[in-house]
Amino acid sequence: AGSRAGPAMAMDTIVPVLFIPGACLLGIAFAAWLWRRVARIQMHSATGKQEYLLAEEARGEEHASAKASDIQEAISEGATSFLMTQYRYIGVFMAIMAVTVFSLLSMVQPVEGRTKESE
């Protein structure tokens, strides 16, 4: 009843069939190009010694491990706090929605003369 024929139909079909996979392939090619660009970066110092990315690495393995442990504890504490706040908001939202849905459902009146047996 609502079908179209001709070039307009072909265009409606070609666009998603070609555009979506093409955009995906373009995105993958761009990501590969960025990866190769970053992988080519070499870290060398002027003196030829190993260059440290973090100052803590230069101080030694124990100091770096202690600093990493402190950072991990701070991240864990922040994540737990964030999740508890989210759970509180979601709980309040769900309670309000439950009251709203059940209130709206309680206002529904059955159609005159309709019974469960007629369904």
C-alpha cells in the first residue's frame, strides 16, 4: 500500500547499505592510522639513559608501588562514593515511578460489560 518504486526506492536502500558500513570502515582505518602514529613515537633522552615517564619511577620500585597503592585506594573510595550516590538517586526515582504507575493503573476503569471471560 505505501511502497515506492523506482530510483527513490533504490536511493533509500543504497544509503544505509553503503553509508553505514563505509562509515565503520573509515572509523577503523582512522583508528589504525592513529595507532600507527602513536606506536612510532620513541622515547630517548639526550644522554642515552632510560627516560622515566613518571617522577616516581625514578625514585625506585617501592616508592612507585606505594604511590600506585595510594592512587588505587583514592580511586576505589571515589568510585564507591559515586555508586552509593547513584543508587540513592535511582532508588528515589524508582519509588516515585512505582507510586505514579500504580496510581495511574488504579484509575483505569474497565469497559462496560467487559469481563475476564470475554478476553
